[in-house]
Amino acid sequence: MSSIEIYSGDYCPFCQKAKALLKQRGYDYTEYNVQLDDSRREEMRIRTSGARTIPQIFINGRHVGGCDDLYALDRKGELSPLVASIQ
């Protein structure tokens, strides 16, 4: 299992954007489609303390937030070191 996890859904532009950034940076991730699996949606809510929006992204078990949060980490130069700490 990848140390980057993304809870996502079909036709979600923010999910697509977050996954595109991860792919662009060359990072593998495990994707959980919460629209197809209600148990994954509940798991996401528990892990995020109640978040209902997608995507929700975890790196090495740490909740980093959604798409905007992922891009903010990248802009600040914090995404690569965070991912590097798991490899």
C-alpha cells in the first residue's frame, strides 16, 4: 500500500486536480472512491474528524487536507520533504 492515500470520487474536479499534482511530481498513491464504497466514506469521516468533502489526502498517515491544502504544501516547498520522509 502506498503511503499517500486520497479519498476521492468520480467527476470531482478537485480530486482530479489533486491527483494530477501527485502524478506530476511522480508520487504513487492509493485511491479510495467514497462514491462507490460507503464504508470508505465513513472511514474518511472518522480519520478526518468529520470531513465530508473530497478529496481528503493523507501522507504517511498524516491528514494534510484537501486539494487546496495539497497545493499550498507544494507552493511552500513542504510537499516533497513530507513525501521524502516516507520513502
